[in-house]
Amino acid sequence: MSKENLKEIYLAGGCFWGTEKYLSGINGIRKTDVGYANGNTENPTYEEVCHKNTGHAETVRVFYDPQQVRLEFLLDLYYDVIDPTSINRQGGDVGSQYRTGIYYVDNSDLSIIQNSIAKLQEKYEKPIAIEVLPLKNYYLAEEYHQKYLDKNPNGYCHIPSYKFEEVKTKKES
């Protein structure tokens, strides 16, 4: 995969298994992997992220083709599978590692993200709780977490399974 024309964004949306499967189904997404972002420790393990207060969020790294999918549309699809007002919780998963977050590496993406969040806020009375920060660090999760729901189709996920098929048909208007 040539990354020269691709952009990257890091999205935390609760348990990374389902978020990764969902995002990987979007037209224009070229590659995804899961890891731990914006924490206080180096090279954390899953066990440490879950139980040792590392500050990391379970996150999906997304490489996408901006000629095929605009960041605004990608974020709208991401919002469709999270509760953007929930703090440190998505579905049955509770803890700071399950917080929602958009972590960017390209400073020109910040205004797009802020405008997108402002538009999203119009749909909710409660404040949007999605963390928006530059990416500080990202560590690839253990291999057994990569494409987890493809390897374990009956694995737990907070995202309804029909969303995985539905997203494949979504097109920008």
C-alpha cells in the first residue's frame, strides 16, 4: 500500500474491535489497525491499558484516500456508531480507555473536525464529549486484537452487526 496520497486520522470509539471493523468497511478507507493512543506510558499492553491507569484510549488508526472519502463524511459515519455525549463509556464498556476521541496528525484537519463537532452538537442537548487533540502517541495493539471480529465473528461488540454491512453502501451525497 502506497501511503503517499493517503491521509491518516485516529478515531477512538469505545472498544476498538467493532470500531475498526466498521471503519474498515467505508469506501475510501485503505487500511486500519488498532492500538492505544494519547496515553502516559510507552508500549502499553492491553492488560495495562485496562487496569493500570495508563491514560491510553483504544483507538483505530485510519488511512484513507481523500479523493474517495472526505474527512467530514468519515466523521459523520464515525458519529453514527458512538454515543458522542457519553464520557468514558460506549455500550457495556466503561473506563477511560473507552472514551471517544479524534486525534489528528495534520493541523489542517483541525478546523474540519471542529466544524463537524459543532454541527453534531446541534443534534444534542447534552454536550459533545468527544476529545479532539493532536496525536501525542500511538502504539499498535497486540496481534490478536487486529481484525479481531473477522477472526472471532461472535465476539462482543457495542456496535449492532447490521451497521457493518450498512456502512459498505454509504456514499457521500
